[in-house]
Amino acid sequence: MFGNDADFLLTIHRTHASELQADAAADRLARALPRRQPRGWLGRRHHAARATDARR
């Protein structure tokens, strides 16, 4: 359908390469940012400890 148009193929290659670079940059940014911790009632930090451990 398009034949072997070199400019068209080069445009597709560059577009795909820039999409891959953008995805890689987004992944790096996501890994660099600290993960959000779940928060409990009234915005207090939720601790994984059981309620029975606090009474000891």
C-alpha cells in the first residue's frame, strides 16, 4: 500500500522511538517518587500492627 517510502518508514521509526523514550522516562519518574502510604481515620498514618499489640 505505501511501498518502500524511506521517509515514511523513518517517520514511523522516530515516532515509535520517541514513544518508547517517553514510556521509559515515565517509568523512571514513577520509581524515583516515594510511594504513597495508606492513611487511616482522619489522615493518620495506618500502622500494620494489630490492636492487641498496642495494649501490651
